[in-house]
Amino acid sequence: MPSACEAAVLAVQSQYLDPETEAILFIDASNAFNAVNRQAALHNVPRVCPAVSTIFQNTYGAPISLFLPGGDRILSREGTCQGDPLAMALFALAISPMIRRLSSDHPSIGQCWYADDGEAGGRMMDVHKFWLALSDIGPEYGYFPNASKTTLLVKPDFERAAVDMFDATGIAIRTGGARYLGGAVGQSTFIADNLDSHIASWVREMSLLADISLTQPHAAYSAFVRGMKSKWNYHIRSHPGSASSYRPLDDVINNKYIPTLTGRTEVSDSERKLLALPVRYGGLAIPVVSEDAEVQRRISEVVTGPVVRMLRSGSNELTPARVVSDTSVLRRHQNNQRADMHRTQLSELAPALSGPQRVLLETSRDAGVGSWLTAEPLASCGFVLNKSDFRDAVAIRYGWPLDELPSSCVCGAAMTLDHAAVCPTGGYPSLRHNEIRDLLAEVFSAVISDVRIEPTLLPLTGESLDCATANRSPEARLDICARGFWSRQQDAFFDVRVTHPSASLLSRSDVLAQLSRNEAQKKRAYLQRVIDVDVERGTFTPLVFATNGMCASECSRALKNIVQLIVEKQPELSYAIVMSHLRCRISFTLLRWLITCFRGCRASYCRKRVAISFLDQCRLLQL
Ligand SMILES: [Zn+2]
């Protein structure tokens, strides 16, 4: 079940607050996975979970060979086998008859289990009886409770009784609180102290990450978004705490991490709020933790509600299937609410931004534009940006001034991003065009056998073309021809254009209009000549991209079509993975050439051939 550990922590916290609860036992077992009784499990699994009994019989029905260094072999006859992906499931099924038996013999005890970590709470006397029963029947199932690793949490009034009853067992008795599945259960001061100690270690980690981001901002960004944030979220969701506890964390993020990451020492309040939004809403997904914590807690309470109720009630009325479906409905609802919240925040921020910044923000939500931020920084796919490229890319995204830009271009014009993106001096725009063409031809070739780069069109022999701007040259070439792209046996011709949406455009629709104009221009030049049956018997599709990764409508249709062709021929790949990877490859190529356009030879980017094929990259990501 999704969020199950989080739900378990919340359920046990609520159990502790229940006036009926006097004590909670946190149980650990010795060598649990290796000790579980395999014969009993093979006998029980067909009854407990018939759906998986065949594979268990096949895997564990006979002793399993374990190979030792030097070539010797021993047989594994007991427990689950190390390295078996089903080990966790077998272990859970093997001990579930024991849990059910304890549950029917001790109905007043609330239990919660995660792998071999057991939990049992209720009246002191009942908890004691439960422990004796578990110690007695556990070994039959291969579950050996380990008293020295087990903790008894008691409410302060019951400490005396606990000592009397449990003294001989060797179990540690605590009154403040206990850690459980990464969360904390007990008195509010214990939980707050536990949270503070987590936050103190996160502050140290963030400070270290800020040092790393001085030289490796892209890696430090990815580590934050993919690693630390998820870890924090788990703890934030499983620790009730006040917003002010998180201030030290926000201080280190705002004063140290963001400046080293972006190279920008002054970030205004509205810019900081913008950076907190998810990438698809124009942000960098760097939350203001003290504000986000409350939202996370609320979402967690709602989403884990059904699982918590199931764990607390202990009844069988709520079936797991019902709980899973209730949870997914709640999760969808919460996601929609969050999306509404982000949209509202965005519209509140808009007035504080300059006109060009607003356009950048509007377009940063288009497909493909934020791809370079959400991609895993994999060197094997060419997705790693060095420090100056990463900071330039962030500056371009937010319309911030670029560091150390020369005052004028080699051609003599004043140097601006808009000028650099289109100035032909140095030949960068045509190199950029060629690389996009080659990338698309490579992707097309993954599933189409006849792909040609720069095919010449058949010369005209007296045919008349209607359009004045049609290309009539006998040497006219297009960028790509792929036979069978749109339909069998038909040549599909493509021509690539990369256009730069300049800062003078006033809205996202202006950018889209610019892309459409480019599309129309290309069609006037080639469409009739290609399509006219007498000339080439083909189709013509302009592939128009903006330097920020957006693309015009025909181009977007062509990308969808090639991804569809790929997943039809490679059914192990998912449409979403292939599409997002294609968008990432395009996004990184455009971004690096845009940076090269104004950094010139200073740009770090050299055209390294990516060593593995597009399809292999998709397979890698699919894992
Ligand atoms: Zn120039």
C-alpha cells in the first residue's frame, strides 16, 4: 500500500493518545528473514494467499543452492532466500497466520506490523499476556522475539506496574517516547525533540550540499529534489510539529543553498515564492519548508485516513482492496487541490514580475520547457550540465541578467541573449539546427529502416507551383526523409527550424503565433512541391522548435507519432517514458546551443557523442 509506513506511524501515535492505551510494545525479532519456518509457510501460503502459492511452491518447494566463493555449494532449507525479490512478501505471508492467531486470542490488543517490526498496544496486563503468548507461539512460525531489542513504552502513571510485570523479561521500559519506523511515538516533548534532532542534521546536510553546489550545482539540485526533499517529507508527515521548528532549515536554504546554486545573492520575496513552486508551474521545486510542512501534514492526514482507520479498528469490515481504492481517490483529490493552490500562488505572483519574466513564466509550463530540470542528470544520456551552464540555464529561465556577458557581439551588435540566439556569426544557429536534425533522424531510425538526411527533391520539369515563395531550386534539399513515417511505403519529408522567442513578445500566445508563422513559411516553401503527386509522392511536415524547448503544433504531432511507432515496436517501453526522454534530449540540445550562442568558445559544451542508442537510454530509464 502506498504511504503505508507513514500511516502506521500515525495510527500508533493515535493509539498512544487513546485513554484505553496504557502501554505499547515495540517488538523486534532475531534474524527474522533467515529464521522464518519455511515448511509452515509453504503449508500456510496457499490458504492465506492462493494467488502467489504457485510461485512460492516453485521457488521454495525444494532446497535452494547457495554458491560459495571457490565453487562450493550449500543448501538453503530455512527462511527466505537472500536476493529473492519475493522474500518480503513470503515473510509477511509466513507470519500473518501468527498475527491473526494473536489477534483472535487477544482481541483487546491493537497490533501493527511492518516486516519483522511488530507493535502491540493496550492495557498493561493484556500487553504482558500478549508478549508471553508471542514468545510461546512465535517460534512455531520461525519468529523469535528478541527481548533485548524490544522496547515497552508506558504512560508515566503505569511505570511502576510495568517494572513489576516486565522486569524479568529484559525488555527496556521507557516513559517519554519511542522511535518507530522512522517516526516517533509518545509524549509531545519527545516527538518535538526527535523532530529537532532530525532538523539539526538536515541543516548540516543542507550546508554541506550548498558547499557542493558551488562547484556542482546540477548534481546538488538533483540530490535535493530527488533525495533530501522526499526524506524530509516522510519525517514532516510522521511528526506533528510547529512551523517555527523548520525556520533553521529555511535559513540555510535561503541564505546558503539558493545563492550557491543559482549564483544569485539577492532573491526577492516574490522570486523566492516562485522558486518554491513545482517545475511545471515555473518553479524550481525548492519549498519554503516552514510553509510547506503544514500542507504536507494535512495531505498526509487525509490520504492515510483509510489505512489508519483500518489499523485502528482492527476489524475486517475494511478490506485492503477497499482501503487502496479509497486512498487513491483521496490522493487524486489532494493532487487536484494542490494544483489549484499552485495556480492561485502563481496568479498572485504575476503582478510582481516584469513583462518578459511573465512570458517566460507562462511558457515555462509548456511541454518540454522544464525537461532539463526534471531529468535525472545521467552522463550516459548527455544530461549533465557543468556549473556555469546550470547557472546560465536558471538565469535564462527567470530572465535574470547573465553573468559576465561581453558588451558586444563579434559582429559589432550589442550583446543580448536575443541577439546571440540568432546571430549567424560563428555559425552557431546552423550547427544547432544540424544537431536537432541529426537527433531526430537518430530517433526516427530506431524504428524506421529507411531514414535519409538531407535528401534532394526531384527536380521540377515544368510543373507550376502556385506559391511565390515556393522553393524551385533544382538542388532543393530537405532535412530528413523517413519512409513509412505517416503511412506505409510513403516518403515523409521533414524540415527543421529553431526559432528564438524574443523578449519583446508580450504573451505566451505571441510565442505560439511566432511558431505557427514559421510553420506556415516552411509549408509555403515546400508543401506543394513535395505533396504534388507528380513530383515526389510524399508528405511534408515542418518541425519548428523554439529555443526554450516548445514546439509548433505539426512538430508536436510528429513527435507523438514517432513515440507511438516506437512503443508499438518495443512494447516493453512505455509511451510516457519515451516521450519524456525525447523531450529531454531535445531540451538539453537546445539549451546547450543557446548557451553556446552567447558564451561562444567559452561554453563548456563540446559535442560528445552519446555512447548508447536512444532506445537503450529509454530502456535504462524504464528500469
Ligand atoms: Zn552578432
